[in-house]
Amino acid sequence: MAALQNCPSIHRRLLPSTFSQQAGLQKQGTVPSSCRRGSPFAVRAEQFVTSDSASAPIHPPSPGQCKRRPLLLGIGAIASSLLPAASVLAEEIPPNYQSFVDLVDGYSYYYPSDWREFEFRGHDSAFKDRYLQLQNVRVRFIPTDMKDIHDMGPMEEVVTNLVNNVYAAPNQMATILGMQEKTINGKNYYTFEYGLKSPNFTSTSFATVAVANGRYYTLTVAANERRWRRVRNKLKVVADSFQVLDI
């Protein structure tokens, strides 16, 4: 797959009013967990200026700085200033989940509220269990000329090709456990469950794929096979929550 093209021009981090003392202190890197805990959602935006910060200088990122970071905003700020995500944020977030909304790259999803953000190579965003690193969700996208996921072909054909020829390594045996198609706000999605078995490790995952904004998006949420029965329903909420937004 082609390399992701997701280097921003300018990004600023704003925190809810409770943590306004820390705003601007994080020039680069993840916001400390103590700052993020309790926030109902994370919103990523390329540039967001409030009346209090309109006169503050904006400095471009240092050379080589490419990773976007989410902005944490208060509910009132989102309702009044981030209208493209209004329909997503208006939805009731399930208990024990938080919502991640990326207004720059055009997607959103839920993740378990006790998970933390981390860097996953080649992906635009990712969260993982604090204690079980192999239990995680991540999102990536690549450019495409397609307009809809149906342009890739029928669901059975697309899923079989992805699982066997893209997701499975040469030393892994792939098993497709189920698949479904859905339409949300006029956009089509394929969601499927699959397992990958290698000599030393076996995992099971959900993946949701969609096409929008000239991009092919993939959300993958996975766990060790031994824990899959216990966490399957929890991770299915994440897979089903993925939506692409107009940008």
C-alpha cells in the first residue's frame, strides 16, 4: 500500500477549561493521561483559534514533525465551532467508551475509555489497552481514485482478498469468521471478523473499511485469541462505530 500522506501544516492543542493551565505546554507528544481522563471525546482539528488565543502567535511544527495529535475541546466549544462533526458528537456515547473525531482526515470512532493513545507505525491514530498491548484499535488511510467501497467489488470478494492477501503474513493461516455490509448517512462500509494463526501467536480482529474523500480507510481492532471470547462484544462496538466524515 502507498505510504500515508498525513503531515499537517499547523496543529495546535487545546484542552478543556479544567486544564487550561496546561494549554500550550505540550509542543509535541501525547497529552498526559491525567489531563485526558474524564474527557468524553477527543477531536483532531488542523487549526482552532478561540477569542482568548486569537492574538497568540502560531508556530509551525519543527522539521520532520509529521504526526497529528488530537485536540481535546470542551463540549461547548465543539457545539459552537466544529459543526462538521455535530452529527457524530450528538450521538450518545456508550458507557465506558470515548469518542475520537478527526476533522482533518475525516473519520470518527469509539474506543474503550480506559485505553490510551500510542504510536502505531503507518497509522493515523491508535489506542491500546493499558495492560494488554495486543488489544488495540488503529486507523490508517491511503489515497484512492475510488468513490465508494462498492468500487472495490462485492463484499465477499473484497474481504477474502484483504484477509488472505493483505492482512495475513506468508507464515500465517487466515480464517474469515463473518462479514456484514452497512450504510450510514449514505456511506457504505464492510465490517468483517477474521483470525490469523502463526506458529507462535494467534490473534482475532474486526476490520471496517470504507472509501470517502479520495481515501481508502481501514479501522482494525484486535485481541489475542485466548481473550477474544471475553472481549469480542466490547471490540465489536469499536468496529461498528467507525464513520467517515466529509472534509
